Amino acid sequence: MRVHSPKFQISAPSLELCPSSELPEFAFIGRSNVGKSSLLNSLAGSKALAKVSATPGHTQLINFFSVVAASRKKNLPGYGFAKGARSEQERFQQMIAGYLCGRKNLARVFVLIDSRHPPQGIDLEFAEWLLGEAVPFALVFSKTDLVKAGLLQKNIELFQAQIAPRCDEMPRVFTTSATTGHGRRELLDYIAETLNGLASAS
């Protein structure tokens, strides 16, 4: 799939202010500093589409990007680390949950996992929550340029083993590096495949 004219559209501080659209949407979510913005930039072939911050919890809005003619991508706030009071953290969690469960044109969620580490409780809990809510998602193990191949495979298998009891079908797994571009083509092809499937079903 070719990427056309990527551009930032809008930052929404609440579900009510998310733009209305019938275009299929793809959401990218994961713990803070897992590389969501870097991956979006890699997919778009742009270094400045999504702002990359070294400060955990920086993304606190739902950011919408137009990347291809027939779909939109968005960068969701990172779970597990939100700056501010507990009430503000709870608001972020409710906003994310409401978007993921209530957005009718949400085609797929990409859950980013830091490939350098064994399964983290918060990632497993989130994946299990998505399974329980029947939200379609794929697992994206990021930063693969920073981990040896053997450890990467071990961490993937450990993660799959943990969520297997909740799965009727294991989510698709991708490995990526925004630094080297590894996995970019596979992710774009999967997005195209998903769009084609939606078009065929309509």
C-alpha cells in the first residue's frame, strides 16, 4: 500500500470533539515511550507528522492524522502513565475506553509492546480487556533494533502464552523498528488488507 499526502488533522481533548467520519480508522496505543509517534512517522514516511517526545505521558489527546485516501490513523494517549491528578488519569482512561468501544468506524487497534522486555502486567491487562470487549487488534512489538532476535522471539511467545486462554484466535503479530524501517511494509500491507476486507463486506 502506498501512503499519500500524510497530514495532521486535529487533536481532540474529549470523545465529543472527535471528528465525525465514515472513513475506516486505525488506532495506535501502548505504554508511554513505546514509540507510537515514531512508528506513525515511519509508516507515513515523514519525520514530523506526529510529535515525538522523550517525556512519558506527553500525548494526552486523541490525535487524528490523514495518511491514505481511504483511511485515517490516530495516536491515542499512552496507558499506564498520564501526567496530572488521579481524576485526570481516570478521565484519560475513560476517554480511551469510550473511543475504542464506541467508535463505529474503528477498523483495527495496533497495540504497541516494547520488544526489549518480557510481558508487562499493564500490557497483558490491556490486551485481555480488548479481547473481552471484542475490539479487533493486532500486536506490534516495537524497537526491535534494540533487542537480539532470540530474546525478541522469546518475549513474543511469552506474551502469546499469557493471553492464549482468552483468545479464540491469536491476534496478528508484527515486529517493527522506526529507526531501521523494519516491519513498515508488513504493517502497511496489513492495513491495505483490512481496508480491502471492509470494502468487500460492504
